[in-house]
Amino acid sequence: MADIFYETGGVKLRRKITVAELESVPEPYRLAYGERGHADGDLVLSSRAADYATSALAEIAELNAKIEKLKA
């Protein structure tokens, strides 16, 4: 049986959600969901897009740390 969750960067995301549940997803990961041609209207997680969001968030945190170091 396939796992219903996908974990990336310490964030646990459901692989399939309804449109109404999208608000409960952390904002940086919302773009990782799309319809993917399902007739039921549910949104399906793209694990590649979720991993990309995790990488982008890590890079932003690293850059912010460098900025703070330069300010000091």
C-alpha cells in the first residue's frame, strides 16, 4: 500500500488533498499541488516540486544567515 504522506525538510505533506484542504498546507508548498487530470477534482502532490520548495527555503535561510553575519 502506498504511503499517503510525503515528508520533505521535516514537513509531512499528504499526497492527495481536496481543494478545501489546500489552506492547511504550509504556503511555500501549496504550488506543489495540482489537479493532474483526476476527474474527482482532488489535488495531487508533486514530490519533485515539494523537494524544490524545501531546497529553496533552505537556500533562503542560508542567505539570510549570511546577511545577518555581514551586518554584524
